[in-house]
Amino acid sequence: MDVRRRSEKPAYPTKEFAAGEKPLKPHKQQQQQDNSLLIASDALPLPLYLTNGLFFTMFFSVMYYLLSRWREKIRNSTPLHVVTFSELVAIVSLIASVIYLLGFFGIGFVQSFVSRDNNDDSWDVEDENDEQFLLEEDSRRGPATTLGCTAVPPPPARQVVPMVPPQPAKVAAMSEKPAPLVTPAASEEDEEIIKSVVQGKMPSYSLESKLGDCKRAASIRKEALQRITGKSLEGLPLEGFDYESILGQCCEMPIGYVQIPVGIAGPLLLDGREYSVPMATTEGCLVASTNRGCKAIYASGGATSVLLRDGMTRAPCVRFGTAKRAAELKFFVEDPVKFETLAAVFNQSSRFARLQRIQCAIAGKNLYMRFVCSTGDAMGMNMVSKGVQNVLDYLQNEYPDMDVIGISGNFCSDKKPAAVNWIEGRGKSVVCEAIITEEVVKKVLKTEVAALVEPNMLKNLTGSAMAGALGGFNAHASNIVSAVFIATGQDPAQNIESSHCITMMEAVNDGKDLHVSVTMPSIEVGTVGGGTQLASQSACLNLLGVKGANREAPGSNARLLATIVAGSVLAGELSLMSAISAGQLVKSHMKYNRSTKDVTKASS
């Protein structure tokens, strides 16, 4: 930490003056020392700002006059050394103004430099005691720099009083107190490392590699962060987590972990099997609502799912000198014979990656190639990127004038709502349906079939169209998708395209029963890699029977997880639309999403 020494010389007299008493004048010797350096303006009986204005005006006026005269001489072929009387006067005035300006700025700079040099200890590196004093002084400034979250009452109204620095005795007394620590270090060695991180001598990101202990590194990083920011992290747990498991793949520079409760909805009867669906969420009523939908589906004989497509995508962007050359590569890639060669190059990158097709789009001389491939039980982003890089390297030999702009050109499209995912699909495309009997609609969902069909049409379909929704023709599909994603170790950011869903409801069997379905074209899930291998997330995958890779049928675990997500969304859509049609939405949230604690007593 680069701490600077504060001047030990008081900036103001240390004597406190009584009301009406004037401070003494400076000593005569001090006045002579202050006046030892004079500036050029002191020679004129004018104020400084008038003197400066006069010479600045004279300088620019003379320069303009001389330049005008010299331009006329050049045009008339008159020698420049032939000087008239007026030009001579102008040159003398210019020299005088230059001398003044040089004297004013030059001597002023020397004076400020000498003045700073007289206080030669003001830029020395602070010793340990003075650094301690500065840290303590900063801690007295208020809650912004105080460790912890305890509220500090505002200071009383300040009165205008003479500014007096603290007495040297008080400074010495304060410097003897040690700086407050949020948590004492486990050992002297850890304390030294913490100080090194705080002072910037040791990078925080290198603690794991230098210490060889991930948990110890997280503990030191957390304590150093508290000291640097002055904010307490007391509520962020550190114990009870395997930091070795996230090293190099899940999270960098950890300081703890966030606790999210996991609830269970179900059993969900899907394709003849029962599943208890784990949902990690902090929203009240969500698990209860999904659980009610599962109950209605179970009582009606269960739901059925169909997997339509399975292919992860990556779309690089390449550029050529002309649009014609970009079109030539497009035709090359789309040629069935050439595609077989590209597929062989792509498939060499992994045992499970298999290139299915390449979709091309041209924008001028830029070409976007959307690679679609199966990825086994992995979600597959890294797998498909590796295969695409192999193909780009191969194409570079065939098209040396091809300029690769980026391995992702957003025509994929990842972690963004996009029509290409809504239409063409990305990841797993699933449709899930169920027929809910009239009796279950009345007894479990507390509504009528007709009362469900009309709100679904006006809310999920017409209302979403009025809003210009893209893939959002549903009630709250992202709610269930996010909760299941977090519980099972999926990438929460891919909730955006994975929540694309259209919910359909129709009266069947002469209007007595309800046919409900959800169509989700881009569910992006995996059962290996990423956060799926963490202990908590692995346990949730094991609960669903899809933990790890399926060796007998690679990819079947990830596909099954996608259908479970769709089935859970079906249950959540069914329950929420029932609550809206029956007017129970606000009542249920007041029951399950509000604390019953006495807030006034808790705050006191």
C-alpha cells in the first residue's frame, strides 16, 4: 500500500483563541522568507490579474501584427530583414511581453518547487506507526469505511469554528491503538499473506496456486476483501464447501458460497415414471404451485413428452474481400459431398460430438455458419466450439483469404432471446402434453375448463403478441426452468433461450376435459461438466436418476433431464393459470410469499 506521510508541521496555529481575539501576525523573519521569491508582476503598480491581461493582450496583438506584415512582404517579394519603425516597436514589445511571461511562469514554478522542497518529508513512504494512524483515522469517518454493518447515527450539526489540528499528544495516543480486524488470522503466516494481498504485493487470484490449499486461499481472500473494502462479510458462509471441486472450472477467486433453499415438487408422473423435481429458489409459492400442478397431472394419468430435436449450435463469423467469395464458401459448405469431409474433421474433436448440419447466412461479404451437432450427455458449448475451430482451420487452407472475425457471431444464439432458436431450436426441443379431467380441474385446480381456455388465449397468446414477445407465449416458464437449472448445476444464464415456451390449452371430450401442452424448442441442459459435478447439484441429479453420463446410450440422461424440465414447466403453467382464472393469485402469494414475523419487534 502506497501510504504517504502527512506533514508534521501544523497547517494552522495550535493555540486556541478566545472569542474576538485575533491571531498573531507571522514573525518578521518568516515574512522575509516568504517574500524571498518575487514574481515579475511585483515590479508594476497594478494588480496581478490586470498585469497578466495586459501582457497577454500585447503578446497576441503584436504577433498578429507581425505575421500580417510578413505575409504582405512575402506576397510583394520584399525582404523580411527590411524593418520599418512600426515593426521595430512591435518586435521590442513582443520581446518585453515574452520576458514577462517567462518570468511569471518560470519563477512561479521555481517558487512552488522550492516551497514543496522545504517540506521535504511530505512525500516519504510512511512507516508502520504512521500507517496505523492513517488507517484508524479513516475508520473514524463514518459507516462507509467502518468494518461491519452497524448503523452509525448522523453527526450533529456542525458549527463554524477555527480549524485546529489535533495535539501531538493525542496523535501519539491514537497511534498506539491497533487497527481493528474483522476476523483474526488463523496464524501469523496467514496474517502476513493477508497484509500482502491488502497492500497489493500478492495478487488475490494467485492464492490457490501459491498456497496449494483452496479453502485456505478462500479464507484469506475473504478477510483481505473485508479489510480493503471496510465491509463485513459475516453472513457469507465459508465452511462446509469443497473449494477443490470448483478450481479451474466453476468459479474463480471464491470467498464463500450463497445458500439457496431447495424444495421438492412432485411426484411428477411423466411417460409412466415418477420424478421428485428439485427446485432451488428464494421465491415463495413457486414450489407449492408447481407441486399442485404435479398433483393434477398425476391424478389425471400423467403427462407425455416427445423429444423433437437434439443439437447444440455455434455460429462463427468470417469475412471475405467480396460478397462473391463469401457466397462461394456458402455453396462449398452446403455441398453434400463437401459436408461429409467437414463432418469428419469436426467429429475428430470429441468422442461424442457429431456434426448434423450447417446453416449459412450472408450479410454482404460476411458469412455466418451455424454448426449444429449432438453432444452426448454434456450441454456441449465447449465441445461444439472445439469442433468448429477444427473446421475453421481446415477451411483456412481452402480459402486463405478468409478472415475469421470470431468463433461466435451471435447467429448461434447463446444466452440471448433469438428467433433462430425459437424456430430452428437449440439444445433439446421438447413438447409435453397432458389431459386434465374435469373432476381434477374442479377439485384440485379449483376452476373450470372454460375458465382456463379463455385466459390462456387472451393472456399467454394474445397478450404476449401485443407485447411483441419472442418465445414468451407462456405464464411463467422461466420461473420453473431457473429453479431446476440452479438445483441441477445448469448454466443459469441459458435460462433465457431455455425458457422459450408456448403454452396451449383446449377443451376436449365435448368440452369436459382440458388438453394442455407446452412446446419448448431450446432447452439447454447436460448431466456432465460444469456445475453438475458439485456435491449438492450432483445429489439433485441423482434424485432424478440422470446423474453423470449414460454409458449404454450416450446422451439419454441429458435428453431425459430436458423432458423433466418441460414436464415441470407444464405443471407450473397449469397451476398458475388456474390460480389466475380462480382469482387466487394474490391470496396464495400473501399466504406463501410473505413472512409472518412481527417486523416491528424484529427491528427493535
